[in-house]
Amino acid sequence: MSVKNNSYAIVTGASKGIGKSIAAELAKRGFNLLLVARSADELHTVGNKLISDHQVDVDFLAVDLGLAGAPNLVLEHVLQKGYAISVLVNNAGYGLWGKFGELGLDDQLEMCRLNMDTLISLCHLFLPLLSREKQSYILNVSSTAAYQAVPTLAIYSATKAFVLSFTRALRFELKESSVSVSCISPGPVDTGFAHRAGMDAFSKMAEKFNMRPEEVAKIAVKGMLARKSEIIPGLTNMISVYANRILPKSFIERMAAGIYKT
């Protein structure tokens, strides 16, 4: 049962996949939404369905968050609308698959900007607004790849390790405040991630391990509202993360290299 909430939740990468499902899960709980992604048409479709299904207010902003200054455009939009913000979900991001020296440098740096710089900027820009609320939340989306080095996903896994480390540090800094900071680290999910990363062959192999984005979103929002620090959805993923903590790094890296080989 949802409870109408006057505040807004910002969800980036909200047009598809995990972001779309997190937006739906928040709408079920009565949060109004500001959806952010590149495609205005997709956001319009998603927004209309959420309004119809959950009777919440839904606004959207079509912007490429990988561009310099894009986070400031989100803040300007919120200030112009006068929204009270109680949730920030940093979901926008993507991966590139291949050997570091063979992938384009500009492409890899662009991924770094979206996966890390944009997330940092949004946290910094919206922290003053989040701090005004009696209780507010930041949910950063990482990956189980954050817990290990992954050959052929070297930069992607490093960006997600950054997200996890940054989230924990920010959480500690804000522990006496009204802002709770959490990190969700999914494993394989049935989204378009693998296709964009150029991993179609791996995607077919991993299908039996995929979680549904709706399932991940439900766990993510529940964990966020419970003010958990790290949220790892699915028993297989939890076992994997635990194994990464106790097994030799060289062994884990060999395993990962075998799974994700080009």
C-alpha cells in the first residue's frame, strides 16, 4: 500500500532496466518522481505509465548525464520547479568490454565520467536539498564487479569499486545527519547492459544467472529505506562477494578472466 509523499525522488538512467524498475518501486510507495535519462520519448512513456498505475506526480528531464554541466541542469530544473528532494538514486552508468589497450581511450574516459564524475556531482549538488528533509536517502548503484578486479572489464569494475568506496565514506561522514547513504551492488541482471558493453555472447551464457530488474529494484528500495550500507541482491551474488573477500585475489582474477574472456 502506497502513502502519498509530497517530496520527490530523482532517478537517473530511469528510462529502462534497473532505473525504470526502481522508479516504479518508489512510485508504489507514494514518492513523486523526477526521471532523468537521454531519451525524452522513453521517459514520457515510462512516466505516463507510473502516473496511471500509482497516481503520483511524475516529471522528467531528458539530458545526457555524460556531458559536462549536465548535473547542474538537473539541479536548475529542480530549483525552478521548487521540488523538495528526499531521494537521489544514482543509477545512470554503463560498461565497456574488451582489453584496456584495445578499447578507445576517449570511450573509456567517457564511461568514467558518467559512472563516477556525474555521480559525485549529483551527490554534492543535491546534498544541501536532501539535508533539509527530516529523512532522506542517497542510493548509489554499483555492481558485484566492485569487489574484484575484472580483466576485460578493467575500467568498469574500477569505477564500480570507486562507487562502493565513495558511498561508504560519504555514509560515515553523514551518519549524524538526516541523510542515509546506501549502495546496491547487483550481479547479472536482465537489462540491456551486456549488449551496450559488447558482451552479447556472454549475455546468452549468463541468462540462467540473471535476476529480473523488478526483483533487484524491490530489494534496493527496501534496503535503502532500511538505511543499509551495502545491499547485495540474490544469494548467488552474496556468496560471490563473500568468496572474493576470502579467496586469493590472483585466483579470483583468473576465474574472472576465464568468464569474461574476449
